[in-house]
Amino acid sequence: NINLLDSGTNLALSQGFLAYKIRVKSNLAIGTQIHNIAYIYFDINPPIVTNKTIHHIGMIDGIQEQIQGSLVVYPNPTNNKISLNNYDNNAKVIITDITGKLIMQTNLNSNNSIAVSQLNAGLYFIYLESSKGKQMAKFVKE
């Protein structure tokens, strides 16, 4: 029970707050939005509706890095391999799934292509680090 005085009797003692915490499901993908709204009931009165909140699931790594340049992946969508338009030989390549899980890490070959036939169908992020800076793009594996 919450025992607050009514605001007409004592405004300062009529104020209250509610604190709570939640456990986020571990299988939520990066970018998932959780919408929340609460209905607070006092006695038999109609509920007080709180503001709507939106929580965005993201990846926290403690490092803020600027992604530069314009990385183009083609063909997109793809089945067997992807090629990159803006690269340096031996650039470091990282591919993650939509949850941020590391799928592949390699160096770009001189043909500027990467075999992806072994990947499951889905959306992937590709990060390229070279002398041109860090670049990122998305691609779809069919």
C-alpha cells in the first residue's frame, strides 16, 4: 500500500515516486524498441496514465568512434560473395549479425571481395578499417 496524503491536505507529503528495474531478455536484437506506458490507480478513481517511454536496445562498448567514408557493398542482396568499392589492400573487415555478434573477421584481399556463401540468410553489418578510416555498411545474404 502507498499511503500518501491528498494534495489538499499537504502538497509536499502527497508526492511520491515509483522505482523499478527490469531484466531484459538476452535474445533481443540490437535496434529493438521496447514501448512502455503505465496506468496508476488510486482507490476507485480512474487511472493516471504516465507518459509513453521507448527504450532502444543497443550495443555498449564504452568507445565512441566516428564512422567515416562511403562504403558500398555489392551485389546487395547477395548469395555467394560481396565486393567493396572503397578499400585499401589488407583493410581489416568485421562482419556482425543484427545482434552485434561477431560472425567473421578477416583482411580484405586484393580482389576486394569476401566469400559469404557460408552465412545464414539475414541482415549483416560490415565494418571496414583502413587508412581511410572506419566505414560501415549493411548487406543482405539471401
